[in-house]
Amino acid sequence: MTGFTISSAAVSGMQLLWEQLCWLKPMALVGGEDAWLIIDDTALPKKGRHSVGVALQDASARGRTAHCQLLVSVAAAREVLVMVVFLSDSWRVDPKRMARARVPEDRQAARTKPEIALEEIDRVIASGARFGCVPADAGYGSRGSFRRH
């Protein structure tokens, strides 16, 4: 036999693991005075309504509005430290949907992608990691509050 079967219990366990990983705080970070924190967002095309954060929203990497999940990422050099799901208005106004998707209460408030990025940068700094530069794409850099932070 060349294949294997995954039980529904194992699939449920993997889904639970993924759900928990989506909201983890960075624990052990690398860096240094010469390290860079790189801020970006990624649109993951999705169908359906059950994956956390999926909505019709601006997916700039796709060049249009699309049904997708948006992730805000904070990376050090070549290592991604944090990826946080961006919740659009259609998710924030539906508490039952967020409860079904197990979105932690402290992650349900309305936040822009730059606000998410600044919060994550502050958490990286608080962890003791050091870096020398924070490049970000135009969606972040065009905001004066983000550049001054």
C-alpha cells in the first residue's frame, strides 16, 4: 500500500492546531542591530464563509477586489515572525461568525492593517528582539503615523 488515510479526528486536530497558530504570539525571536523587520500583507484567495477573515476585500497583490483572507506579516530578514489575519467589516459586525471561527476576543476589535502591523512591531520589540530597519510596502508607508512610530 502506497497511501495512508487520515482519520476525521486527526483532521479536526490539525484544524484546531492551525486555528491556534493563527493567533499565537511570537515566543523566541531572532534579530540584531543589523536585522530588518519587513511589513507586508498577503491575500489568500478563498471560497466560502467559514475561514477566519474571508470576505470580498481589496487584494492588491491580485490587482482587484477578491474573495480572500488577508494576512499582515512581520518578517525578520528571511524568517517570518508573525502573520495576523486582517478582519474586514463584514467579519467584525458578525459576532456569531467570529465565535464559530474561534476568533479570540482580543482580536475582534476594528483595526486597520497598519494598526495590526504597529501592534506586532511593538510585541517584537517587547520580546527583546532588535532590528535596524523596518521596510514596508506603500500601503503602510503612505501613513505618517506608521512612519513616525
